Amino acid sequence: MRGAPPTQATRYVAERLNADFGFYLRDTRLLARRQSAWQAIEVFENPQFGRVMRIDGCFMTSERDEFFYHEPMVHLPAITHPDVRSALVVGGGDGGAAEELLKLPGMERVVLAELDSEVIAMAREWLGAIHHGAFDDPRLELRLGDARAFIGQTGERFDQIILDLTDPFGPAVELYTVEFYAACRRALHPGGVLSLHLGSPVHLPHSLGRIAASVRAVFPIFRPYLQYVPLYGTLWCMGMASDTTDPALLTATEVDTRIAARGLTGLQLYNGAMHHALLAQPNFMRDLLARPALALHSGDVLDEVRDPAQLPEVMVSAAG
């Protein structure tokens, strides 16, 4: 129409998962941005996901889909354990994993070991719908600094450890090694449970296999499980490891009974049926995990995992 104002360009924020595959969010509104000593942190608003945190170009968590990730990471191992009373979260500066742990009425102490205080500061200010005040819970203790050094030196023992980490490139690779998992096992009480994410079998299958091999080199029991995480744009693999505690031995009825007995409420994803759905392995995943893979040791790198800054630039254009 003659005289009509020009159409404002549509805005996108894109994450490149690898050189051939990615994911974008439309029409975001930047709320805050900080460059810490270690990484670039952003919080922005999106119509689909609400407030979203992004670190170094990678989507980390959002208000509306965080339960797809945090509930399986926390509650599948927590319910499998007979009585979790102490827990350690490595990373997890958004507070989502800590908040899920603190839902457990029997939880006495949660230690949050986060490298970057700026992540916590941003989450405190902007992501209240994710952490729900967990940072102010008297049962939560913050330990700022290098988690690898903390776990390697601590004499403390925990019932549950959650590795809620950034992707395994750069210095973060050291937190995916046999040596680090061995230190985590030493920091667990007998029968304690550890959970972690292994990345995606869709676009990083080789790396997933190597991380799985690293966990298996340390823990007698290792159960990988799958969940689609909307914000990540792909199928995501998590895993639980232990010396003696096995989530596959619980029936769906036993899981639901434990959830009720422990007074665990407000769950949006996890229940007895989902416990077994998460652990079910499609054939392609069985094949992937059956392939020989080298465990990661200190000093190794995962060639398949790239710093997003090293991937090709992308341009997303709207038709018309």
C-alpha cells in the first residue's frame, strides 16, 4: 500500500548445534547482558519460552521448558536413591537443579558449586520463575570457583551429585573425563547417585559415546536416558551412575509410591511411567552405545564439539 510504513525486520537469535544444524528463536527482547571473566551471559524474552538464558551463544534454560531438563536430571536419580539428604550441584548457576532438589522434604543440604558468580547474579535478578528463591533457602550453600578443584580436594560426601555443566569444549572438557568422574565417585556416599548430561545423539553421537565410555570406566552401574528438550531443539541424553543403585530395578508403581511417600509435588514431567519411558532405549541408541569408544582422559579434546564462535555464521531470513 502506497504510503505504508516499512515493515520492521524480524529479529532472530540462533544457536548453531553443528555446521549443518541449528535452532532459532524469533522476536526476542534483550533484558540483560554481561561479559564475565569466563563467558558472555544473556537473558532475553521470547514469546514461546518466556525468559531465556544464553551463555556463549548456547541456549541454557528458559522459564517455560526448564522442567524438561531439570526434572529428569534431578528426580530420576533422587527417587532411585532410598533417601537423599545431601546433594551437590556442579554448575547449575541458574538455580533450576537446586530448586528441584529442595522440593524433597527430606533434603537437608544442597551445595551449589558454580564457577561464575555472574551466572548466579543474572539468574537471581531475572530467572525467579526457574529458581523460585532457591538461592535464599537456608539449606543451600554456594561454593564459587573451580568445581574440579573442590571435588578433588573435599572430604565431604554426598548422597547425590548433579553435573549441570556447559558443553564439553575448551576447559569444560576436563569435567567430562575419567579422572573427574573418579573424583565424583569418591565424593559420594556408598550407594550414592550421580547424574549428568551427555549431549545429543542426533548431532554429536561420537562425543556422546566417548562420554558414556568415560562414565562406564568409573561406575559399575550406568543408565543413559533420553528426553526431548524444546529449547535445545533436539533429543538430549542424560545419564545416571552409581556403585550399587540401579534405576532400572524400580517398577513404575514403586516410583509413584516413593514420590507420594516423600511428599514430592509440583512435578510437570516425572512420574512412574515416565521413569521407564526415559530409560527405554531406541534401537539406534542401543547401536550407538554398543560401538567401541575411547574414554576421555585429562588433556583430551572432543573434536566433534565446537565452540559456537568457530562455527560458520548463519543468516535467517523471513520470506516476503
